Amino acid sequence: MQEAALKLLPVDLRDEGTQRCRLGPTMLSSLGARLGVPLRISVPGGRWLCAAWPREDRAEGLLQADTKCREGGDEEGGIGVVAGTRLQLLRPHRLEKAAVRVVVKNAELKKSTPRAVLQETVKELLRNVYVSPCCVVSAAPNVENPVVYVEMLSAELLEGEAGLVTPQTSVKIKEVVTLEWYKRVWGNMKPSVAGLDDVRRRLKEMIDLPFRFPKAFKKLGLSVPNGVLLIGPPGVGKTLLVKTVVKEVGAYLVCISGPTLYGSRPGESEENLRKAFEKGREMSHEGPTVLFIDEIDSLCPKRGGSNNAPEDRVVAQLLTLLDGVNGEGKMVIIAATNRPDALDPALRRPGRFDREVVIGTPTLTQRRSILQLLTSSMPISTDVDLVKLAEMTTGYVGADLTALCREAAMQAMFHSSLDSSEMMISMADFQEAFIKIQPSSYRSAIGLTECKPVPWEQIGGLEDVKFKLKQSIEWPMKFPQAFARMGLSHPKGILLYGPSGCAKTTLVKAVVTSCHCSFISVSGADLFSPYVGDSEKLLSQVFRQARANTPAIIFLDEIDSILGSRSHSRTGHGVSERVLSVLLNELDGIGLKVTERRGSKLQLEGQCQEQTDEERKLEFQETLNKDVMVVAATNRPDMLDDALLRPGRLDKMIYIPPPDLKGRLSILKICTEKIPLDIGVSLEDVAALTDLFSGADIENLCKEAALLALQENGLEATAVKHEHFVKSLRTVKPSLNIEDLEFYEKFYNRELAS
């Protein structure tokens, strides 16, 4: 093989259809090519099989090739200077027999042209032509010639050989297809999909086995599945999966979408639906056909409403067409939806959509596979950790991960010159993209709050509380093997109680920042509604969203305002009591809906042997973190119902005390990091003067001291002095008092005693 920079010119008119490749004598001699020997030409635009031929003008650096026999790439090739042109000399070999697929212009010619005529036409087209397995030979455009392409299916050749079709070669026509079929099935590039291997395997078996072995199905008395319903959240890859499987099977794809079917006049929608099914039946006579109905819930909603008579007629028409699909196994109907409950129940019975395949939100392992596929063609630097990115992208579907990689590439472009050939995408670019790209499932989520990342170091004091939170939440998520080894599981719920302003909410944000899990914050305003039953429904929806994006934390801030205690209620039938009942049921655990499933089922033990240690570790981590954790915060723990505080629900209670002297000093250091302090400022003295101050009070004190410095010294002030803190202490009073602290201490001691 030889690589050279050659200028590609359009083929000479005299060489069209001759398979000749015109090269200069120097290039031919360097290749050692004799006149008419087979030559493989590879350029970035395609690859062809030609016969070596000298140029009449003996010019060097030029290439003119007839692309009659194409092995891959564009049919026309390219024109211009191509630096990566590769020329490979092949050994000629006379073929004794070959099997081909013939592509004709249309279905009418396929029916009307006799087999003997096709046989003679193909033999004439292939006479004295060099071929290779899977190559495509193009016929000259001719009105009388029905053949467009001839594809080689099998030829007995060794590596580095090219087969010469002679008059003595036995050419067998295996299959005759139309040009439309060929372009749709084999003409386009195969789409790539990752993270859905098990679902793709199941779907491929449902489609491919009846197509390949119809006699075996008939002998066993099995009926071919007429329809398959794909269920999954938006952006998870349902449409892409269908296109990939159809391409792998080698079937013809007919797509139907709701908006293209609906017409303005009565009966037009049903007519368009019948035409689509008729198109599928017509193509099924040539080979396997898949009829794909995308977003079927918009086309076939539940019947029975007073104002949806047109939709009812479409549903009835689709049911009739599904019942009329023949059982020959040549056409399969696949539908996709993200709202299975909105479908008419008559569609989901056996005989219509026989199988239902659920595609859940990608798991940790699946997200890593998707990221590997997306970044395979991207120039990423060595510091990019795909496993860490997969852990950070909890709740992201395939479309979200695609947007994340695209945004990371845009960030890399902004940070470097556009003309740079050494542009690399770093982990910092992905971190910035992660801030901008949120999961699509969160865009309509209840209680979604975009919280700023809070590191543990930003919270002063409370070292014991931090350790308890890490032990209860962070350790089970990050080190599940240790917990499983000791037979432990993370708590269902945690209650943080203590006086106001002592960083309960900030501690939860720090936990979420450290764990990279889904975070949904719910307040009373998010839940309460004037309609009966609406509040309970909203809380159930919050848990559904969290279960679909595990690992997840649901944060119930000021839980005493959301839930009441049944012992303090007079009637027992208020909204708070009903919401409390829903929360208790959710904490006890109920079954998952099909749209809440995470990825696919775990592999069997025999299949797990094929996994690497890292894959088994990721899958193990995903399995143990499949539950939702509830974190609640309150400053009135006595107002909560006793049933909520029993083990198995909010089974771990953590007291958040006011900061002591050491904690107040730590908070002062954090709050004054960006404030220019005078040399005479003693934070130890200020901490000693701030007894009964909460963390929020200390932050307010620092702000007041900075404002006093501006008031006294004007806008040119450069530092805050100690006297400014002393003056601020006269106006900023502590929000805590002895009575409240005694109440919390009594409650804490009572919990310890119990």
C-alpha cells in the first residue's frame, strides 16, 4: 500500500463504465502495477476498486478513476487535492461463482421483468469487472436497463485479492429489491446507540426471529408478535433505538407521526393512516418491514371524552388496522410513548401491542457507556474522568448527555483560539457545562431549586453534625460495599432540628454538593392547593420524580408547616393530615410505575462474569443507591406526628445546636474572608461577645460592620476596624434566647433517653 497526495479529476467520458484508473507512469512503476491489474483506491470520501491504466499525457500527481465498483463512501467520490490518498495493489483471481443482490428502479419493473432477462443483464454488467465482497457495481443510466446496482453478497476470495467476473462465472441472483428499499435499508449510515444493549437485544429478537425463521414459528404453533410498545421518558433514545435495530436487522422503516396524519376534513386522518399501513404492506412484499408510530399517545388518546370525536375515530381505525395485519411475519408495528397511561386501553391487549419494553432513565453504568460513545470522536484531555462525569449526571438521559458534551465543546472553543489544531476538551469545560445543562426531567419537576454548590469548608463549626451527616448520607452513597459487607442500609429519612439560623438548610446543600445526587426541595407553597386531593397528588408526583432519578434526596424544609400532628388536630380531616398519610405511605415503600424504572434489570450471575471489576462496582453502587432518602428540617420538632418519627421513616434525628465559641470564631473567619479587616481586629474577642448568636446573626453582624465602615469613611473606605464590630453589636441583637435553647436541650435529652 502506498500513500500519496494526488489531485482528483473528473473521470474522462471515454472511461465511464470501464473501471479504469488513470495514473502517471512514475506512480504505476512505483506500485509495480501492470496494465489492467486491480487497484484499490482509498480517499477520505470513499473507496473504489479499479483497473490500473496509464495517462495518455503522462502527467504525474493526477488521478482519474471510474467509480463503477464502489466499496464504501460517496458514489461520486471527490474532486480536488486529497493528501490521504492510498493505493493498494491487489492480486487478480478468476471467480467461479458469486451471489448478488440486484437493485431495480421501481416495483413495477421488479414485477414485469422476467428473471431470465435480469440474469442476462446482470451478467453483461459484471463481465470483465473486478469485484470484492460487499462491493456495489453501478449500472450506466439507461432508460431500457431496469438494473441500477448490483451488490456482491458472497465471493470466494482471499485477503488482498480481487475477483474477475468472466463469462464462465456462475452468477446467482439471491434477492431483487427496489431502489427505494435499498436506499432506506442500506444506503444511509447506521446510527449509534449506547447504554441500551439489553433492550436492543430484546427488541432485535422480537423483530429478527420472526423474519428469519417464520417456518420454525409456524411449526411450533407460535404467533408472530404484531406490535411492540416502547415506554420511556423523553430523550432516553426510543426513536434512535428503533432506527438502530431496524438498520441491524436490514428492514424497511415506515415512520408515522401524529401531526402529519391529521387532516382538515372529516375522515382525512383515517385515510392517511390507512395509506401508511398500505405503504408498509407494499414494502413487506419485498422484505422485512417495520411500521414505527412515534408519540402514539398524541395519536390515540383514551376514548370517552365529549370533545374528542376525531381522535376516537382515529383510535378505532388504528385498532381495525392492527387486527388486520397478516401473521406472515413480514411487518411489525412498533410504537413509542412517554405517557403510557394516556393510551387507550384497547391498544395494549395481546394481539395488538403484544410486548411492552420499558426503557428507564440510564443507570450509572449506562451513562458511562453513553459518554464513552459521545466522546469517542471528541479531542478530550487525559484529565477527563468519565466515571466521575457519570456519577455527576444523575437523572440525565441520552439527549441531556449529548447536550452536555456539546456545551463542553463550546466551552473549549471559547477558551482557545478557533484556529488551534491542538484544541482539547478538559474536565473544567465539562464542569462549566454541567452548571448550564440540567436534566430534562427536571424542567417540569415540582420543587426543583437550582442551589449553588456549598463545600463542607464553607460551614463553620458543627464538626460532630457534619460527621453524622456524612455517615448517614454520604458514606452509603460513596462506599456501598462497606455497608453491604456489614449488613447495613442507609436510613430512609433524617430529621434536622434546632433553632433558626443555625445552617440546617446549608448543611443539606453541602451534602447534595458532596454526593452529586438528584435534589428536590419541597416547601408548603409547592404542595398546598385549593383543590381537594391536589396536595396529596403533588407529593406523590415528587416521590415519582425522585424514584425515576435515584440516587435522590427530597428535602422538606420547615416540615412542621407542611405536616401537622394528628394528636394536635381537632377534626383529623385537614389537608396536613392527608398529606402526612401520603408521606407515611411513600416512606414505607410502594411499587414503582413502569415509567419510574431505572435502566434495565440486573444481569444474571453467569453474565456478570464477563464484567470487569470496575463495571461490577458501578452496578453494585447503583443497586444499593436505588432508594430515595428524605431529609427534613424544622425548628418545632414537638409539632410533628409521632408516627413520622419512628424507625423506618424519619429514623435518624440530628440536633443542630447553636455555635459555641469555637464555632462562632470559625464562622467569623468564613464571613470575613472577602472583607478587608484592619490589623487591630480581633475575631477572638468578637466571637466572645457574640453569645446566643446564630450563624445567620454572625453573618449579618459582619455585613453591618462593613456598612458602618463605608458610612464613616465614605466610599473610599479600605478596611473594617474593631470598633465597627463593637458598634454593630449595639444594633444587631441575637435571635436566640435561653428559653428556646432549654426547650431544644430538653427535647434532645428526651430523644437520647428514649
